[in-house]
Amino acid sequence: MRRGIGLLAMFVLLVVLMAQTLRWYASQSTPAVEPVIVGRAETLVLDAGHGGEDGGAVSLSGVPESQINLAIVQEMDDLFGLYGIAPVLLRDEDVSLHDDDAVTLREKKVSDLKNRVKAIEAVDRAVLLSIHQNTFSDGRYHGAQAFYGLEEGSRQLAASIQNAIQMTIQPDNTRKEKQIPDSVYLMNHISCPAVLVECGFLTNPEEEAKLLDSSYQKKLAAVLVAAWLNYEA
């Protein structure tokens, strides 16, 4: 059962964000990246990064990244439901996906990542969208950034997400989509199009406050959903 989120309000917000996104694309005489049409046969896989014992990065106020990632993914799942889209969620609670025989934290992290890879690879015509939060030693840095995998279509989806974020909730964000580093295990061990979104910096006080706010999480979720719908349209 889906959680109650004020469906009418969220639908209106998504429509507004979609309209803004489409107006932006229409205003570009020469798009920076050619759009790729992904058929409805594609299945979106939503990955709320980390989970359970592996909380990921920690915000300035002590909130683990895993909880923020999950909240955004759950909001996205609810919004997709308004469009009759049922994405696959790798996790829908704050748990690790490791095997029972994993004992140490390292063993659990390795097992968790391998199980995520297996789950993604088991989905026919999958497209992965992995949600994370960023940190840096210098608290001045802020802004979301989309990283794309090696498979065809990944860069186009990352560009759609980066553009949608910049034209709606982060107009001062000058970051560009980038190829994912080789060090990111999940993104480099799957065979489907994939994008990892660092939604913002938990080490920036102003951005941390936003990322912990449920209304901002809803807005961010709506932007990500709009970007996916635009990418598919």
C-alpha cells in the first residue's frame, strides 16, 4: 500500500515541474545532448544507496545518508504511481541487503553490493537510478550532480536529470553530468543504463537543512520523476 502524501498537491507540483522542464527543452535550439527514446518496456530500478549498518555519509546534524536516500526514493515511488508506473525498489526500508553469513561490516557491504548487482541484472530491460548524498571537507560546496554509467543511454538520462534540477530547484547549480568513476562498484558491474545522483552536500549547512526537509525531498523527487518522464517521452 502506498503512503498518503497529499496526492493532489504532489500531482500539481509534478505538473508544474514537468511544464518547466519541457519549456526549457523547447527553448534550446541545439540540445547539448540528443534525447534517447526509451520505450515503456524499460523497467526503472530505484536504488536508495546504503542502508542498515551501512549508513553511508553522515550529515552535520548526525543523520545517515541512507535514511535521506530512502525518503527520496519512497517519494519517487509514490509519484510514479500517479502515472501508473511501478519501478523496482531495491530496498523499501532502512536495511542492508547483505547475505546472512556476512559478519563484519566490510563483509556486509561487499555482500550488499553484490546482491544489488544480482537484483538489477535480474530485471529485464532495466534502467538504474541510484540515489545518494555527497560530502566534502569544505562546507562551501553544494549542488546536485548526476553521474552516468558506460551503457548507451546513461549519459542522456544524466543530462536530463542535471538539466531538470538546474532549471527548477537549484538555479545556481553550474555542475555538469559526469561519467561515474571506476571506483564505484555498483555502477561498473551492471550491464544496463545507469545514473547515480548525488542530491547535494550534507556538509553544507544550508543544503543539509534542505535535504532533511520532507517538503524539499518531495520537490527533489518530483524533479527526478519529471526528468525520467521527459527522457522517456
